[in-house]
Amino acid sequence: ALITTGLSSLERLRVLDEVTYADIQTTFPLTEEQRQRLQSRLLEELDRNLEIRETTHPELIAGMVINVGNLVFDGSFVNRIREVIRESIVRARQ
């Protein structure tokens, strides 16, 4: 989902021209099809080709984290769990 829809906010955000790569953290290595879809989305949103630097981090459980310059798109399951916990704490305080 992060590849398909999550990067749409890039068009509204400024990524420095000096940024030439995207760091991708995944639970499992991307398939060639996923890598190509990600490359296409980055090109579509930023109007430039970025090198994809991929590392695997099983502790993410599922999903991926994409770093483009100083922008971070966290679509990991671990991050979603953190968000649910934060929301629960806020509701409990109200």
C-alpha cells in the first residue's frame, strides 16, 4: 500500500535536488516487480530517477520504511502498532 498510495504526499513536499537515492527498509527483499513499481512511483511523484538502496529488517514484522532525503514514510507494522498504542493512550486520558 505504501508503494501504491503512500507516496502521493511527495508531490506536495520538497525534496532537495541533491537527493539521488531512496533508502528502503523492508522485512523481506523486494521482488523485482515491487522494486520497479516503487521506482515508477518515485519517478512519477518527484520527476526524477532515484537509486533504490534496500536493506532488510525483520524486526519491522511487515511493510516497509522509505527514506527520501530527510522525509520518512513508515508503512511498517511496528509503526502501526505504535500509532494504535498512542491513540489508545490519548483516548484514555480524555
